[in-house]
Amino acid sequence: MNTTTVAQSQESVNTHTPPAQMPPGPAILPEAACAMTARVFVKAISCEPVLVTGRGQTGAEAARNLLESCAALRTQADAPPPLASRTQRLSAMLACGLKHAMAHTDQKLVERLLKAAALVLAGSVVHTGEGAYQVRSQTEPTTTFYEVHGRTCSCPDSRRHDEDVAAYRCKHVLAACLVMKLDDQEKS
Ligand SMILES: [Zn+2]
């Protein structure tokens, strides 16, 4: 029973007449008469040679297209890789800083780095001038800002470490450093 139904259905498809006016299809390009292939070694793409083909109506045209394709491949391979997103680059910097802090068993620095990254993610760091930043307080973000210049900061934590200014960096200074590095990467 089922077989009969299928056969009838196929017959009805086969006998279907196409509409008198078919919509225009895509233009058919003439097939190239000549093709030339080369194996090109591009270190940035693959450790194996890449197969490149140039086509044309004449041998000279195929050769020219092959050379152009090879040149384009090299230009693309030499181009610098696209910059990762700001969050991805911040994560990489944070991981690097945490590794350094852990190597020195500096748990306080680990905590300040994490807080600094949170300040950056919250958009609490504003560049105000050459080496100068305004960083929002983490505990009173709506009312308090601290002024960061280089390694100095106007916050109470930084003032407590006045005698150790060369080595100590509060979370606001660390946050400003992270933003400075992120901005520098985008300039280059
Ligand atoms: Zn500070």
C-alpha cells in the first residue's frame, strides 16, 4: 500500500510542467582556460606548504593571478593578530600579577590585585592627564574619588604606607596601572 503511494507521488513530480517564465539565475562565468598551482610555505599559517592556484584565460593571466594570490597570502600572514578584547587582556594581566604575588607569598597583594581588576571592570578608573587618574572608592563609589599619580594615591591605605612608597601599590594605583597598560596596547 505504502509502495503504491510513493510511486504515484514520484510520477506526479516527474510530470510536473515548469512555469513558462523562470526567474533569471546567477550569471555563469566562463571557465578559466589555464590554471597554475604552486606550493607556498607561509610559516604564520601552517608548518606545511599551502596550495595556491591562479586561473586565467591565458597562461600569463593565470601566472599573474597566482602571483597576486601568493602576495595577498603573505600580506595576510604578516598582519599582526587582532587584539583580544579588553576583558581578555585584563584577565591575562591579572593572572600575570597574581602569579607574581603568589611567588612572593604576598596574600595582601593578591587581594589588592583582585580589587583593582574589579575597579577596572566597574569602569571606576578615569584618565585625567599625563600619568594621572581618578579612581572611584570601592566602599563609597558615589561620593569618594582618589587621585592617582604614578605610584602615589590620595587614599588612606596609600598614606599608611608613605614610608614604603617605592614598593607599595594600593588597589587604586594597581587599577590605574592596569588601565594604562590596556590603553597602551590599543594605541600600538
Ligand atoms: Zn589608593
